Amino acid sequence: ILFAQNEAAFNAAKNKEVDVSAVPLAYAKENVDGYNMYLLDTIDVRGISLPTTMNTGEKNPDGADVGNNVTGDIAIRKALNYGIDRTSLCEGALNGIGYPNYDGIAHQLPWANNATAIEDGDIAKANETLEKAGWVDSDGDGIREKNGTKASFELYYSSDAPERQAIAVSVSEQAKEMGIEVKAIGSNWDEMDGVKNSQAIIWGFGSTDPSTIWSEYHSSQAGIGYNNPAYVNDSVIDQHIDNAFKQSRESSYSEWSNAVWDGSHGISPQGNASWLWIGEIKYGYFVDDSLDISNDTALLQPHGGDIFGNIYDWKRVSSIEK
């Protein structure tokens, strides 16, 4: 097993040094002689946390800043949710292999909520939302302002994840059409740990356990480790989550679904828009032609999952000298 990243992983396949090479989606449409590209289905979703509170000097349990005076305004969050074109991002940043997502729950999961899907890419609606909330570009620099505050904030992403960089840059470009400045910053998790509750962060989530919704959105989890980074604080959302824990797994699905949108409350675009969820991704692997990884028994990949779940079914189908 070799631990290689990005271009090094791609070169390992090109040089026929490995049987299996995990590569970023940017390489998924490349052809490598002697290898097949396997795109494994996942429930891994990419999204951006948007701090929902203003910066009033509050600190999280680790002493880091909480709140952002731009994303703390729901008009900014809603404008981004309705104005950003997720289909375009899936075609571009996710190399045509993404699937638009609006609430962080992959569409294959039984607690997915189809009602969270919206008609996005609506710049007119985004601009109208901002205008009504008092965000105007009074000095003509292309960036709106309100009460002396520029509609500008930082968006951090893990610099070793090419698809997150692509998302950050693309969101930044699209946001300009709304008069919002989004500063994309490549970083690492040590640095992002200190700003996760005060600036926007690109995350990956996806689990076969619906109770992760508790750690993502329950008010009791705000600022605890990487939990609830947007500081979502909604008693109705909390109640849905609390109710879900009181039921059996299958009967709880509707409550988990309601936590993201119940018709009046939720973290979805129609609700408090505390996240800008972008899309579901696939995992790409170059697999040597001599290896059958048994696609018939491939398992659904959660966030951080790997290809080895069905390794007992793998077999050589021919002997090829490397």
C-alpha cells in the first residue's frame, strides 16, 4: 500500500507501480493504459458552513472567535444559497461527476429530504434578497455594503484537496455577480480549527448513521470540536433531533429529515440557510486490468470511506507483467 496524493497518485498508475490508485476527480476522465477507472458511488457531500451569528466578542470552548458580521446576516446566506449554481459547480469543480445537493444528506439515504431542492443559480433573486436587506454597492466597487460593513468574508479549504479548491474558487467567482466578495484561502486543519466558527469552511460529510445530524446542527454541539461549526441555534431543529433519538432507527427517518427542513424551519436554503451545500461526489480509482475488485459487491462509501470494504471478493483475472 502506497500513500500518495493527487499528481503522485496519478503518476503511480501511469508508471504501473500499483494495482489500485485513488485519485482526485480531476483525473477521473484520464485514460491510463492497462487500467480501468472505477467511480464508486458515495454519500460524501461537499458543503460550506456559514457562521449564523454576529461577531460580538463571543469565544468558543477553545477560546477562538465566534460569529461573522457578514454571514451572520441571513440575507447573505440566502442570497448565496439561491444564487450559486450547483449544477455548474458539479460540471466544473467536480469534473462533471457531482450531484447537486442542498442539505448535506445524499439523495440515496432513506432520510433524504427532496423538499430542500430549490431552483438555484437565480442571480436576480439573490440580488433582490440583498437589496431588500439593505446590502447595496454605494461606492461602485462591485462589493455591497451595509451600515459600513462590506459584504466580504473568507472561505477556507483544505489545500491538499483539489476539488475543494475548485469549489472555493468557483463559489468566489459566482458570488461576484451578487456583489459578495468571497476570499478563497487554501489552508490546513490546524489553521482552520481556529477560524471554523468565524469564517466559512468547506467540509465533507456523509454517514450511514443519521445521528450525525445531531453533531452537525444541534445547538448543544455548537463550537465543540468540529461539531456545529455554523453555530446553528434553532429550538425547532433541536426538537426534531431530540425526537429522532427517542425512536427506532427506521421510524426516526422522518424526524432526521425534518431537522433539515420541516416546511418552516431547517438548515436548508428555505430555512436559516446556515450551510451552502454544493454536491455529492464519487471516489475515483485507477484499477489494474489484471484485478477484479468485484463491482457487484462494492459498498456505498461514506465520507472518508475506502475501497477495501469488499476486498475478500477481489481476485486476479489475468497475469500481467508490470
